[in-house]
Amino acid sequence: MDRKSNHIDTDTLLHKYQQGDRNALKLLIKRFHQTLLKTIRYTTNSQSAAEDIAQECWYAIVQQLDKLEIKINFDAWALTIARRKSIDWIREQQRERKYARQLQMEANAESDVQNETSEQTTVLLLKIQNGILQLPPTQRIVLNMFYLDNLSLKEISQHLDIPEGTIKSRLFTARESLKEILKTQNEE
């Protein structure tokens, strides 16, 4: 009996509001807010989301109150809105989690590629360093000055007091020798 009187009370408050009694809306909200929150909390299992969703529900409810013709009762109608908004919130959370997982998977895949590339680069650099150490000193010096010190052929020629043509020849020979050394290392 008490439950039925609650329905009548909220329905009565709704009718009073529709007839122009603005205080009836405040009473309706005060009377029904906890029931609305409880339903939302139960559906979403989230206390923090319940307050936000309840605000959205009240906004939707108040927008429709002036022209609303209740066929059942206010409580059932308002709780239906709350359930639908809660389900929308759950779907949005699922979409966000799915998107976050997708981003995480892409980041992990990119990280794996970067790690693999980094490992390959490190291995290659070690092979190159080892190959350079196997070159004769004359080729090694020219190669280091050209690639590591970024000196031009003319500058290397001046530093070593060797003709520029000889520097070109040694640089070419050093590159070819290094290619062969690396090729041999890869075959092993």
C-alpha cells in the first residue's frame, strides 16, 4: 500500500507541475532522486557515473514534463529513462575500453617493431665495427675520417698529405673490402 501511495504522490506532483506549480518539480526531484540514483548505480555498478547519469536523466525528464501524458506512472517512465541512459553509458565505456585496448595493441606492436629494428641496428653496427677493425690501417683511417669525422676528400688529402686521387681509391677499396667482410660474416 505504501508503495502505491508513493506512485500516486509522484504522479500527483507531476500533475501539479503541469498545472503550473513550479515547487512541485522541486519536491518531485527531492522525492525521486534517490530512487533514480539507486537504479543507475545498480545498472552501471559505478557510484561516480551514477551522479552524472542522474543529471542527464533529470535534464531529459524535465524537458518532457510539460507535454508528458503518463500512461502507467511517473516512476516507471523515469526509471526507464534512467536504465536507457545507464545502458548508453555502459556501451560508451565498452567502446572506450575497446579503443584503449586497440591503441595499446598498436603501441605494443610498434614497440616490438622498434625493439626488433633497434636490435637489428645494434647487431649491424657491431658487425660494421668489427669489419672496420679487420681493414688495413690505411683504409681504416680514410674511412673513419670520411664517415666519422665528416671530412671532405680534399681535407683528408691535406691532413694525410696524400693526393686526393689516392684518398678516393683507398675509400673505394675500404668500402668494397668492408662489404666483402660483412658478406662473409652473414654467410657464417
